[in-house]
Amino acid sequence: MDSNPSAEPGAKKPPTPVKIVIAGGFGVGKTTAVASISEIPPLRTEAAITSVGAEIDRTGHTPAKTTTTVAMDFGCITIDDDVKLYLFGTPGQDRFGFMWHDLVVGALGALVIVDTRRLDDCYPAVDYFEKAGVPFVVAVNKFDGMLSHDLNDVRWALAVSDEVPLVTFDAREKLSVRDALLAVLRNTFSRAQAQVATP
Ligand SMILES: Nc1nc2c(ncn2[C@@H]2O[C@H](COP(=O)(O)OP(=O)(O)OP(=O)(O)O)[C@@H](O)[C@H]2O)c(=O)[nH]1
Ligand SMILES: [Mg+2]
């Protein structure tokens, strides 16, 4: 039976909406990643970093950063005729952590961005998604075009299981973000298949 009787006969079915969360610690490139890939002008909620905030947020590695996300980023990208991703970027600072619970509701997957120069700041995000039960991929952002650590060392340091894919990417490059999001989709799909196969 046609689930949408009001649709024109032969009308193309709209792509299935898939919610993906882009998460990670302060200043790892979440807002940049959403903006690089979004096919609509991204929604941003940036506020100026005050001198008091700069001390708390340890902005030492991102001295050029003058603003920070205080609620969320939003963008979307159509993958193909069947799938359209709705991207929700989280704030990175601990004091806005309460926003994460709302942002992950209904998410089918997550991209957790880490900056290997500040691995300490990345544990809470990885830990959060392990506990939330949302399938995630860790994306190691190559600041300055290089990695501070070997990927296997990053996996070991973050204590993520072998089942969690680790990819490198550059949040400023559209194609790089696309590949990371495709890894999220593949991971979500294979997790779902594994669950169905488990009696
Ligand atoms: N060199 C380099 N700079 C990057 C890369 N990704 C992001 N940046 C820069 O890093 C800074 C932080 O980027 P944002 O996208 O604001 O980071 P965020 O994770 O959204 O930050 P918060 O929302 O404040 O937690 C910006 O100045 C970006 O231009 C990258 O891959 N390489
Ligand atoms: Mg941001």
C-alpha cells in the first residue's frame, strides 16, 4: 500500500533523513566540519570567547579562535537518492555538556573528532558515546597537516575497541569530511546488521 496517498503517482520518494552527531572536545573542528560539508548555509551558535573563558577552555593550541559554539551547529548533506544526513554539531566545552543529551536523541551515528595535540580533552567525548550506545567513528583531525601520534597509538591512548573505526581527516576539506561521514554510515549499518544477526 502507498504510505503517502497524497503523493503524485510516480513522484520521487524523498531521501530518508539520518541524524548524525558531530562531537568532540573544545576547538577540535566540529563547527568547521559541519560548515565544510553542509549543502545549506549552516546554522551556527557562536559566541565570543572572553578572557576568563579562554583560561578555562585552554585555548593555547587555537590562539586564533575567538568564538565558541554555545548551543549547536546544524547542516545537512544529501548523500544520494536514498539518504540525506542531518548534522548536529555539539558545543565542545564541559559547561555546555548538558546539551549533548538532547542532541544525541534519535542519532543513528556519531563522528567524534579528536585533536592529538590535546588527547586529554578527547576522553570525555569517546566515553560519552561508548556509554550512550550510539555507534561512532573517531576522526583524528590533522592540524597543521600532520598527526602528532601514530593512529594505533591514538587508539591505545583513547582505549577505544578495535570495532570502532579510526580515520584521519581535515575538517576544512569537504571531501575529507564526506569520507569521514561515509565511514560513520558504514559503521552504523554494520552494527545494525550485527545486531539483527545476533539471536
Ligand atoms: N590547521 C587546521 N585548522 C583547523 C582544522 N580544523 C579546524 N581548524 C581550525 O581550528 C579552529 C577550531 O575550529 P572550530 O570548528 O571552531 O572548532 P569547534 O570544535 O567547533 O570548537 P568549539 O565549538 O568551540 O568546541 C578554527 O580556527 C578552525 O579554522 C584543520 O583540520 N587544520
Ligand atoms: Mg564549534
